[in-house]
Amino acid sequence: MSYIRERALDLVIVLFGVSIITFMMIRLIPGDAVAIMLGANTEVTPERVAEIRARLGLDQPLLSQYLTWVSGVLTGNLGESIWTRRPVTQEIAAHVWPTLQLGILALAMGAGLALPLGVTMARLRGQGFDIGLRIGSVVGLTIPSFWLGIMMILLLTSFAPGLQVLGYVPFFEDPLGNLARLALPAFALALPILAHLSRLLRSAMLDALQQDYVRTARAKGVPESQVLFVHALRNALIPFVTSVGIMTGYLLGGAIVVEQVFAIPGLGRLILGAISERNYPLVQATILVVTVSFVLINFAVDMLYAVIDPRIREARRG
């Protein structure tokens, strides 16, 4: 419990810093933020600017603005869109599920395949299978996800013109159609993850297999499968879990571009549309949601550290 309290305190401090940075985004824009939002709109008048400033609370002292904004965030009120007048929570909720589903599918695909491949590469070190997968992983790391997505679309439409690969179908309307539409973008996102995690796990497994406890287990006649998956893999999972947590956050950035390639109406389309429309309250809210999600994922990874290896918990407590 003391370890959890320590990490939770760190989480609160980080979230406080995130809130300040996110809050200051609009306030640090050179010039008048409201005038920039309105752009070249012919209806821009001093009265219109004053009305929007009052609606956004920009006419209040900075500290009052921050306290009002934070209190709204804590109660689930992230403001409203300038143009639609809808709460931004509704805008985000309408677009978050495709992105969330795409990210989960890509992470499951990449991390799930990396585990057996990484262990097998370490087990067959120096053999043809290991060399081939290492070359393939280098290729996977260098191919941009958006380019891979475009190439897959071109190939599939050339060989199967009637196949639908673009757009999004809600899962509960057509589960098979949903998975079919998300398979290609999920693979495009998962390939760099698979390449990175399999190489990382291979290195960690090779290091673990050189340790004394592995040699002792083999000397006692422990089956090789148990040596690999119980003794070595448990310790090799620590850097693996770290990278999974970090890459989960960065998946959101890659998903923004891949969603555009495959015409998926997720957070990527929402963020890009908000930027082009200068809808800064919506931009601010979506960035806050994405950033907080990244921080919470890393907090969950910290908790997993202690589960996988209690020595980390004891070291940090000390």
C-alpha cells in the first residue's frame, strides 16, 4: 500500500502539471486568441469578440480562469465547442470508440505476436529463423504506418475491387464487418510495435538466459519450456511491459494519421477538424484527454512492475 500511495502521489503531481500546460495552450497564443479562432470571418466585430471572450472566460483573471476550468474538468465539464455549441465531452464521446478500438486491436496484435516471436528468436539465436525475423523487424521499424496503410489499400483494391477497406462500421451493428474494416489499419499500426517489442524481448530473454538461476534450473533438470517461460520470461517481461506502456500512449499519435488514411471517424479526424476550424476549446479538451490517458497508462505500468518483480517495489520503497 505504501508503494501504491507513493506512485499515486507522483500521479497527482504529474496530472497537476498536465492541467497547467493544457490550460495555458490558448493563453500563450501570440495575439488575441479569440480573433485567431474567428479567423477571416466577416462577422468578426468587437461585440462578437467580447461575447466569445466572456463565453470562454478569457475576460477573467488568469487564476480565476484556471480554477474555474479545473473545477469543470473535475466534474466532467470540459467546455463547449465554439461552432456547434455542444459540450466537448459529447464531441469526444462520439469519436473516441473507433480510436480506442483501433488502438486496443493494434496493441493486442503487436504485443500478442511479439511474445512468442521474441521467445522463439532468443531460443533459436543465430539460426536462420532468428536471422530472418531480425531482418524483418528492421524493415517493420522503418516502414511508416501511414505508407503501409496506403500500400495495402492499393494492393487490395487492385486484386479485390469489391472489397470494402475504408470507413468504419459500429461493432454492435456488424461485428464481423467492424473487425474486417479495422484489420488493415490495426496491422499498419501494429507492425512497428511488433518489430520493436520482439527485438526488445529477444535481447531481454538472451540476457535472462545467461543468469545463474537459469543455469541452476537447467542443472536440476528443469524442462526447457519451464526454463524459458517461467524463469527467464518473467524477468524479461519487465522491459517489455515498460515499452508496451509507453507505446500505448504513442499509438494515439499514429492512430490520428492512420485514421485519416482509412477514413475512420475517430479522435484523429476530430482533432484535425478542430485545428482547421480553430476550435481551440475542443483542441484543448482532446489534448487533455489524450495526455491524461497516457499518464494513467504509465501509472498502470508502474503497478505492473511490482506484480512482475517485487524487487522493484522494495527498491523504490527504500
